[in-house]
Amino acid sequence: MDIVEKATGSVGAMLFDMKGRLPDIPRSRSMEAAFDSYVRGGWIQCDERYRLTPFLVQRGVTTELDLMTPDEIAGSAYYQEFLAPQGLRWFAAVKVAAGDQFWSLSLQRSIGQGPFSPDEVRQLAELSKELAAVAALSRALGIARAEAALDAFSASGTAVIMVDRRGDVLRANPAAENLLGADLQVTRKRIVSRDRNAAAALDQAIRELLWQGTPSETRKPVLLPRQNRRPLLAYPLRLSGVSVDAFSPCQAVIVLIDPDACPPPTEAVLKNSLGLTPAEARLALRLSSGEKLECAAEQMNISQQTARNQLKSVFAKTGTHRQTELALLITRLGSQYLRAD
């Protein structure tokens, strides 16, 4: 985006998903402050420029002058209350389409620069055609990386469901498909639990992950109730090697852990195999069962700061970085000892 900004004589460049208003989008460094205000100020939900979508679809490029007169721009709250304080006003949007994906390359110009000229608009329309091929290639590479990640999860026996940036299901590996049934289904591309509250909680967790971009290392799993069995643990997770590309279909995965598949390892097993102290082993077992760090600290009668320090040590000793990874490691460890017995 920094290169695009410079090449087009703009003061900022961003790549918007026209099918979903999410804040985790590629943008040039010069746009960080303005974009933060765009999201936090709620302007992302009332961006007048989305009304230009029909022009963008038809022509491959559009500017605000396709829809608004200078007088209308002068009276627009979006332009005067949001853009003007940022020193921004004019823009051009360039269509980037590949398959079922539809993006807008948004080029920002300052008040003093003035609008894009008719000749620049014609050049950007030609650029749109070239970007379509680039997006198609990037999408193909993203699919290949997602398939490789899915194979890796399958090889370890980990149940995983891949979702796109809107939270729609793309694929589930065999281990995840084995957990689907009356209690958990994929309906209209959404993961649906038999428990409405759990389904809503999972949707919210996925949305927070996609909006925040960088999840907490101690994110609590969503419990998905089952009849006559313990709930499944669902961990929404980003894969840095897969979702780093904005054009990649897969933007997150849902890791499912079945606590009934095998009993958890004992504290002694964690101490001997991972080098944890008794207190660290107890904390690791609680977190791997889905407890929040704060609750685990209360149950263990220790301060939250002590629990955080112990967790940091557990991460270092186990080579993990998040509660999800720790839970997967302990689950696999329990499975190995069950087979050994």
C-alpha cells in the first residue's frame, strides 16, 4: 500500500473488502491515524462512499464526483466532520475482483491536491484490469497455503474448521467432520451449536478475532454443549502463514478439542515430560480445560499476576505462545499416554 500511495500521487492507500466492513485491511502507514478514527468513531458504518459501488462494478473505477456535487460534499458530515480534520477529501476507488471476491483499492488525496483528473481516472480503469489477474494469482496461492495447513492439522489428528473473513465455513477436516452431528452442525455456511447461547458466543468470538486481528494469548475457548457428553472446546485462531494475505480465502480457523476423546495427562506427566513445576502443571491443566486465567488463579488461591508469571514460564517451557496451542499440546500428550497404557 505504501508503494501504491507513492505511484498514484496519493496521500494514502487502502484495500477494502466490499462484501464486509472489517477493520483488518491492508493500508499504507500514512493512513494509520485516520483509519483508527474511521473505526473508533463509527464512520466505518456510515461511509458515504459505499454508495459508489454500482459505479465501481460497472466502470472498474469511481470517484465521489460520480455521485456528489462539490456543494453536496461541502454539506456532508462524513466529509466535513471526519475527512476534513484529517486533511483528506478526494479519492478514487479501483475495482479488484477475483472469483467471488470483490475489493476496492481506495486512493486518498488531500484537500489541497484536488480530485483525480479524467485522464488519471482512465489510467486507473486500465489498472483495474491488471489487478484482477494479480488478485486471482494471490487467491490461488492463498488456497494452496490453506490446504497445506489443513493437511498439517489432519496429520496431527486436530479437528479444524476453516472460515473466511465473514466467518463463513470454507472447509472442515475429517477430524472436525467426525464431531459434527445433532449437537454441532454447519448450516448455511455457519457453525451452529444446539445451544443458542453457545452459537451466539462462537459467532461473537469469531467476529472479535477478525476485528481485533491480534488475539489475546489467553483467549478463553467457547464451550459447545453436547448431550450426555462434556462440551467441545472451540478456539478461534488466526494462522499467520495463511491469513496474512488479504486475498486468501481462509482468514481464521476454529480448533475443536473433544475432552472426552482422552483423559488429560496427570500433573506428574506434565512435570516429567515438560519440566513444569507442580504449580505450573496445575495451571496448565486448568487452562487446557477451558478455564480463564482469572478463574484459575482464584481457584488456585494465587494472585492474577502470579498466574500470569506462571503462564509465561509454561509457554517458555512448552514452546507455545497461546492458550490454544497449550491446550492442543496437553490434549496430544494425554492421547499419547492413553495409547501407551
